[in-house]
Amino acid sequence: MDALEAITSRRSIRRYTDEPVTETELEALLRAAMCAPSGFGQRSARYVVVREPDTRRMLSEVSKHAGPVAGAPVAIVVCGDTTAERHPGTYFIHDAVAALENLLTAATALGLGAVWVGVHPWPDRMDAVRAAVGLPEGVEPIATVAVGHPESVPVSPDRYDETFVHRERW
Ligand SMILES: Cc1cc2nc3c(=O)[nH]c(=O)nc-3n(C[C@H](O)[C@H](O)[C@H](O)COP(=O)(O)O)c2cc1C
């Protein structure tokens, strides 16, 4: 699958088979995430890989939309390390979000299924994730990605919308 096909066929996958995600697959996902661009090249995104079912259950309870984390063989909490920022309070969220999209695209390319589970900027969700995975001071949870082998893969509609595009001026 080429890059454009992975990007255009990616869908949120919330149900998974029992097949485990191997360490090789996991490393490929993390390698892709770490290739994302970052502000000033500061690479402030950090990752907490969670296989342990009790921790995944805690992560699945941080919001009513986090359920898929409980049923996935692995979850990756994508964080921003504010202590790694060149200018504090600027690009740590952007860095993490770029990494998140690479992770989702890579999952699709590998035939895995993944879903972005929102954490930032909701204070209650952030506190619950911090507690579940023991984040140190200065490391902010941005989102959790649940990853597994998809139970089924929905078709991807063509989402191109010319009305979203403004040429030369809005
Ligand atoms: C910032 C953000 C937060 C999201 N949070 C959740 C979430 O908490 N739970 C969930 O199931 N999906 C979540 N999603 C996935 C969206 O629901 C999904 O991308 C959207 O419905 C489009 O569907 P698709 O990903 O299959 O194209 C989130 C996506 C983004 C970008």
C-alpha cells in the first residue's frame, strides 16, 4: 500500500480480533510516529505503550468515547513533553498531533486498525490518564490510540469537498 492509499483509506477502527499486535508491528508504528515533523525539530512527542488490561480499562473509562481502549490488545498514550520544548507552551500539542496522524496512517498501511481517543484539552480526562500511566510533571497526555487487528474495515468515502478550498483569498 502506498502512502496516499494509506491516508485515503484510513478509518477509525473500534473493534478488534483477538490477534495480538506484535512487538515488530508496534515498533513500526512508533518509528512512523517519530518521523513526524515537529516545531524547531524539537521532537517533543512521547509515548506510553500499554498492554496491561487493568491499565487499558482505566484508560477506557476516562470518557464515554474511550471504550475501544479496553478491547484493543494495545494502547499508545501519545504525550507532549513540555520540558523538551524550545519555547515553552508553543508547539508540544502540534508535535503530538503530527505524530498521532503518522501513527494512524502507519497502522492502516500495516493492515492494523486504530482509533484516536481524545484526551487533551479536557482536564478531567487528562488527570485520569496522568494517574493511569503515571505521567511525570511537565508531560501532558494528548490522546490515546487503541490499536489492534480490525474486526472489519469500513469503506472510505471520497471526502474531497471543493467548498472547503479557497483560492488565493478566502
Ligand atoms: C481530536 C480527535 C478526537 C477524537 N476522539 C475520539 C474518541 O474519544 N473516541 C472515538 O471513538 N473516536 C474519536 N475520534 C475519531 C473520530 O470520531 C473519527 O476520526 C471521525 O468520526 C471520522 O471517522 P474516521 O476516522 O473513520 O474517518 C477522534 C478524532 C480526533 C481527530
